[in-house]
Amino acid sequence: MGIKRHSIQTLAAKGFIPSVIYAAQNPNRIVNPLWNFTLPYTFQGTVAGYTSGGRNSTSPPEVTNRIDKFPFATNANATDVGDLTLARRAVTGQSSDVSGYTSGGYPSGGYVPPGIPPSVNIIDKFPFAADANATDVGDLLSRRNSLAGQSSSVSGYVSGSSNVIEKFPFASNGNVTDVGDLTVGRSGAGQSSTENGYTSGGSSSNVIDKFPFATDANATDVGDLTVGRVQSAGQSSSTNGYTSGGNPGPGSLGGIIDKFPFASNSNATDVGDLSSGAGAYGTGYTGPAG
């Protein structure tokens, strides 16, 4: 069977870029020198989605250590494919191209009994290639929950709950390092473009913070949500970040879906509402590439 060849125009239309350019833009990624073109990294998955940890609806509520997986190709229920090292809720997630990560969290469903820490600093990792339990591969700088998670092609990021931006490597197991600060400490929602991480909202803040993946640096305030709120969820397309749901103040729940662009620094716009009109304590997902 002959080798199927593509024109430069066809490869460009499919998102491929010259490997020499990709290597220069991504010095930490391994690029085969025999490849003329490379498909740029994208953190959106193509096979399955995962949910880890959380709290169930029993009375009294109980936290879970379950790792659930559901397919993108068909509409189907999730299956239990493994366990975290510790049951907990209010976690945040990161993804490399081969593994999922669950960081921080709160190991109690409600009242914290004596001897149980109110938060943990654990970074768990589980594989995408096989269904397996997670392993503890590192620690956050402190015990925290209700964090925002971001992912570059080579590192996972944790931000919020304080003003610290933490980073840990995907290539090896290790603890985080402090690589910068948010403009204000709060528990916001996380979004990721291919070049930058974003933390939006949190507490009563409407700030959209942006920090670079290429260098370790503080975040800058690049725009505002339509309304400040806490306990919202973050999502990312290849071109835009979204902040959905959340609690804008005492006695109220907001179902707003805000959208802001990755290509420029600007305020978010209200582009829709959640079906329930509410959304505090929700979590965000990003659909498959392609």
C-alpha cells in the first residue's frame, strides 16, 4: 500500500504547523527531527472524560474516592475505573496527554471529625491508557481546597484559595513550585489556552487573571466577568474561556454563562444561562478536539 501524502495546504488546514516552528515555540516538548509538520498540543481530549472524587447525596453526605470514565464517541453512563489515594471533594483537575491529575481537596462530606485534616495537599495521578488506581505523585505547597486547575503541554497548574500560582511537571513525579501570584487571592474557576492559564471570578471578585505558560510570572488582570461570583465552573474551547454558574452573593445563585476570548484581553460577555438557572459548586469539562 502506498503512503498517502498531503499537501502543505491540507496539513495547514488540519492544524499542523512546521516542526521547526513548533520546536521553537515549545522548547520543553520532544519533536521528532524527521517530522516536517507537527500537530500542535491541545489539552482537549478525544476519547473519554473523567470525574474524580466528590460528595454523594446520602444522608449524612459522604465523600468518594471514585474515578469515573465516560466515552466521547457514544452517549453512555460513566464506569468506575479506579480510586484516588484518598476520598475527597472540592478538588481540582489537570490533564497531560497521557494522565489525569487530582489536586488538593476536602476529605469530609460535612462535619470534620477529630483527626481528619480540613484540607489535603495531595496530587494524585492516574493513567488514561489503562483503567487503574491513582498514585500520590507530589504535594501542593499547603493543604487547600476549592482551587482552580490549568494545564499546559508540559505542566499542571493550581491557583486560587490563596493568591499563589503553583506548577508541577508532567514528565516526572514531584512537588509543586511557586511560580507567581494572582492579582488577588480567591477561589475562582480555571481555564487554559495553549499559551496561558486563566483564573476567573472567585469570592466577590469579577476579575479575569491571565498568566503565561512559557515563563514563570505573576498573573495580570485582563478583563472582568459580567458579575463577580464564587463556586463557578470553568471551561475552555480552543479560542475562548467560559465561566458558568456560581454564587454571586448571599441568598442567590446565578446561572450565567460568560465567555471571554483568548486572542485578546477583554471583558467577558453573557452568552447564555444554565438550564437550572443555578450552578454553585458545579464543575467544568472541555469537549474533545476536532
